[in-house]
Amino acid sequence: MRRVAYSLLAPFVALAQQPAGEDRIAALEQAAAAAQGSADNAWMLASTALVLLMTGPGLALFYGGLVRKKNVLSTLMHSFVLMALASVMWAVIGYSLAFGDGNMFVGDLRFAFLDGVGMEPNGDYAGTIPHLTFMAFQMMFAIITPALISGAFAERMKFSAMVLFTILWLLIVYFPMAHMVWGKGGFMNAFGDGPLPCFDFAGGTVVHITSGVSALICAIYLGKRHGYPHEPIKPHNLVFSFTGACLLWFGWFGFNAGSALGASGLAASAFVATHLGAAAGALGWLLAEWMRSGKPSCLGGISGAVAGLVAITPASGFVKPMPSILIGFAAGLVCYFMVVAVKHKLGYDDALDAFGVHGVGGTLGAILTGVFATKAVNDGLGTAALGMVDGNGFQVVNQTLGALFAWILAAAGTWVILKICDVLIGVRVPADDEIQGLDLSQHGEEGYILES
Amino acid sequence: MKKIEAIIQPFKLDEVKEALKAIGVDGMTITEVRGHGRQKGHKEVYRGQEYNVDLLPKIKLELVLPEGRVAEAIQTLTQSARTGKIGDGKIFVYEVAEAIRIRNDDRGDAAL
């Protein structure tokens, strides 16, 4: 203990012994940088863990409660297997394809197998935290993004096909998309002189539009669940869903405020925007539901909170608190309308509304980021006007084009990947297996064994 | 011997049990069942998807009693299970051919 205390004090002891002058100033600067690095690293490691919490148990429980009890384990597995699979893929090749220099569209292989990713910061992305911390933080995004899609194909996709689908989807859609928006030299990276500068603070486009639109394609390609919509397909445990949604809300502080990549004022701003977005989203959905169907439901409240969180994600590091309330509230209303009215009109079976919440909320958030982004919150571009409120109305067009590009890449990529999976192993379980439930047919176990 | 089969509201079970115990009826078998008579179900809405639930949770209670106890038991049951609203349930009475206690082969009323 004494030795630890001494080592912590060492820079100051050294300072005291030095003569005045440049040496002393240099040592002070070094001590200040070390202190900032420690603070940033502490917040970023905590944020990294928070983002993992969003997938398991957050999203897993949210989705797991919404399916029938015969599919609860298979739905939990859709999230859990990604905590394993996407992590390993990220370390082997994903991080490099997303954040290696490469070209405008995809990274190169310089960081493959985490070569050169160590304790020294990478100044291109986050100059105050270990490169490993940055890599691990981004890894958690690569886990949750494909997990979000599982809401669309729940209760009917083969597990083997889901694994193959995810591997290809990460390679073809996610890694390139992350590079284009966040990677050095990326096509849409507003802070790296990309030709189509888009603001996406924590992944509205990269995470929610790509996963939401891919979910829509999956729902259409796989077709409806057996019996939908004529037979009752009710959520089997909304208490799970409630718990999961609240864990998502909690973990989202890591997702958004962590995207500041340091324990900064910007992180605090994103934290507040995130919370208000979720709160207003819940209010928006509840209000719409109360007026339309006469009763405000618990499922409606948590769905609205998630919709608000999705929409505030790209905006969280760019907008002031009051616009974040507007964005969240708008997402609650619009996503409610999508899920209860438009989905039934169009007739596709997006089982758990991955598109209705993430695709629609993500797109809305991307566009509204262009409206409300302000240099008063984010000085990443110096004194340049950011969004419409700063007088740069054209940013709304940029944001819309960026969202459109993500829609096209996600839709086309997903369609091709599903075709490949279908030809190789078939994407949908046989009808008998579906009726029996995926827990038994895919995993050989049951979630609830009451007689044991 | 008669068998009394009563379908009652789940929340009335404790009251019914206490009332039966008070008149000296101790043995019974209960099952959680679902069903409906004239009682209408209710509507549930999950993200805009409406479901009409018409099979409602009920408790089925079965008793086998000597002839002499049946009338009293039925009266106790109706009084304790009644709320006066639709959905209170029904009682059915059957003849029982034989009763056998597995432990010692007692037969008839002695087995009850």
C-alpha cells in the first residue's frame, strides 16, 4: 500500500525536487496529461461495460419477454451468441476494417489480429485513452448492432443461418459503414473531411439505420410467423421486457456519453440529452397510445423510451437539452404510428418491431440532428456552423443523403446475404420446428421447466 | 357417495377453503383451469395488436363426500364463492361408484 501511495505521489515529489524552469513546466504538463488520461480511461472503461450491458441482459431480456415462451431461449441466444461471435470477429478483423486507414469505404488490415493496438493512445481517434480502450468500446457497438436485427426474425430463423447471416452482415454492412462514418478518411466522416459530411455522434446511422433497415428486409424475406396475424402471438413476459428496456436506458449512457471518448463536458451534455430523449420518447408514445386506444400500456412506455433513445443517439453530442426533448418526443409519436398503424397496413411481420423502432427512429434522429446540431455543444469543427439552428440548413440534406445511403447499403447487403444463407443452409426453420418452438428445435432445451 | 365439482373464481379459493373447513370438510383437490360460461372475456392490446381473451382463469375444486354431507357442503360452497356477478362459476354433482384408500384398502365412506 505504501509503495502504491509513493508511486502516485512520485510526479509531485519529482516536481518538488526540480529547479524552476522548463523542466518543471514539462513535468507539470506531463502530470496534467496523465491525470486527464486516467480520468478519461476510467470513464471509457465504465462506458464500455455499460454498452455490453445493453445487449446482455438489456436487449436480450427486452426481446426475450416479447416472444412466446417456447422461443425465449432462442431469442436470448440471438443476443448472447453475438457477445461471443462479434467480439472475436472484431478482434481478428473487424476493428481493422472499421478503423484502419484504408480507403473511403472500408479500412485496411493494419490492425488485424489487434496488431499495433496497445496501451498507447491512437491520436487519430482518441488521444487520451489507450488504443485498447477505444477498440473495446467500439467492439460493444459491433455486438449490439446485429443483435438489434434479431427482433425482426425472432421465432422463425434457423440458428445456423442466423450465425452465418451475422458473420456476413458484419463483414459486408457493419464494418464498412462504421468506417465510412467514423473511420479516418471515411466517406461520411464530417470530422475527417469526408465528401458527404454527416453528424452521427453515437451511431444513429451506423447502428440504428443499418440494423433497422436490415431488420425490415429480414422480416420481408423470411415471411410471417406461422399464424400471424390471425392467431394470438402475445408477449410471454412483459416483466422481462420492462427490465430489459430499463437496462437499455441505463446502458445507453455509456453508448452516447461514452461516445465523447473522454470524461468531458461533452460527455455530460450527451448524457443529459440521452436521458431527456428517452424520457420524452416514453411520454410521446404513451400519449399517442392513450389517445388512440384508450389505455397507456407499460409496453408502450418502454417502447417509447427505446424509440427516444434511438433517435437521440446521432444527436446526443450535438444538441442542447431542449431540442433533445423535441427529438425524443417526435420519435415516440412517429415510431408509435409506424408500429401500430403502418406495419399492419403493409402487412410484413417485423416480430418485435426492430424496423419500426430502430430503422424509423434512427432515420428521424439522423435528419433532426441536421436541424438541431450546434457548435455551442460540439466544437469539433471549430467555429463552423453545424446544423440548421446554426444557420447551416444544408446539413439537413447531408444527413438525409447519409441516411439514404445507409438504407441502400443495408437493404441491398442484407438481401444478398439472406440469399446466400438461404441457398447454403436455408434461413427459415421447417413449419414443425416453428410450431414446436425454437428452444426445443434449435437448442434442445426449454426456458421454463415447472415440473422439475 | 357424491362427487362435488365446483368451478370458482380464483380469488375466492381461500374463502371457500376456510368455509369448508369450518363445517368439517378437509379433503379436496384443486386444479387451475381456464374456461368461460356467460362471462365475456376482455381485450388486450400489445403494440396495436388486439387480442380478445375469452378463456379466463378459474379454479376447479373437487370433493367426494358421504350422501349426508352433500347438501350442507353445496350450501357452504355457494355462499362462500358467490360475489353476485357473472363469472362466479358453477357446481356439478356426480354419483361415485366406489372410493378406496390406497394406504390401507378402506372402502366406501370409510375411505373419505
